[in-house]
Amino acid sequence: METPIFESIEAWTKKYDKPTADQKTLELQGAYGANFNPVMNSAMQNVKEVAEIVKNIILSEKPNLRYQTNDTFNPDEIKAKLADPTGNVLVEMLNKKYLAKE
């Protein structure tokens, strides 16, 4: 999410000593940043987009347990981590196991 922290991050990082790192670590960090930053920047949501999602969740008659608010930022990674991204299967399973009347 786009917040004022990104506007100030360069100034903030200059205030603190950075740990020393070997050349290989610095190269890996640079390669990661070169690949990650463009993806992050292109998929970043603004505060109004997130607020609209939250509002819709609050007004939903049957909300999910969890939401992925950003479908453009690594959706395959999220799917790999969560077989059911909504959490509804878990809720139904727990409901049947612990709450449902027989």
C-alpha cells in the first residue's frame, strides 16, 4: 500500500548505520531489489483502494475469513501458500466439526 513511509524512506535510511556485508551479499541484495522493486511499484495500491475494499467487506452479508486485497501482486505466490485464499473451507470445516448441531 502506498503510504508516506515510501516518500521518507531515503531520508530515514541515511540516519542509521548500515551493517557491513560481503560482496556476494551486496550483489544478491542488489539483484533482489532490481527484480522486486519494479513489481512492488507496479502493484502498489493507494489508501483509497484499500479503504474501498475494507468498506465492502464490512458491508458484506457473508464476509470471508480472509481477503487478498491486491490481485496484481504475486497472486500465484498467495495461491501456493493458501489452498483456499478466502478461508471459507476452514470456517465450514470448523463449523461442522465443532458447532453444527447433529
